[in-house]
Amino acid sequence: MGVDMLRERVINRIQQADESFLRILDAMTEAYENEHLDIEFSEGEIAAITLADESLKPMSKEELHAEIKEGFAQVERGEFITIEDLTKEMDQW
């Protein structure tokens, strides 16, 4: 499948997507841009990310980039949960 066909498929899926899918896609594309466009995080942005959850330790820019890169690798290895499975899991909470 060529790039043009992939692009058209993705656009069609986006046009039919619900809010949940769009939020996930937005987060993924933002992370991709941050990694592949070498966007630098300010110390304040890093602090906001790491302080959002008290269980997280402060990270350097390099550590944050490594975490994002590992997240992409996990997706490529199929280590993720589908929206359907997540919804089922949340219903049991």
C-alpha cells in the first residue's frame, strides 16, 4: 500500500472517528512530532509532565525523549490495549 492510499485511509478513519479516538490520535501525533521534529521541551514543560502524577520522578529532556521513544517502540511491538478492551476494563473499576 502506497503513501497516498495510506493517507486517504487514515483521513477516512479520522472523519468517522469518535472523540475518544481523536484524543488518542492527537496525543500520538503530538508525541511523534516531539520526537521526530526535535522539538525541545522547556524545563517548565518537563516539570508539568512529571508533576502531573506524584508517582513520577522528575526527568531530564533526554530521559523524557527516551520515554517517548520507548512508547513508540511498545506500539510497534503490539504492546498496547485497544479502545474496546480499555472500555471493558474501565467498566470493571
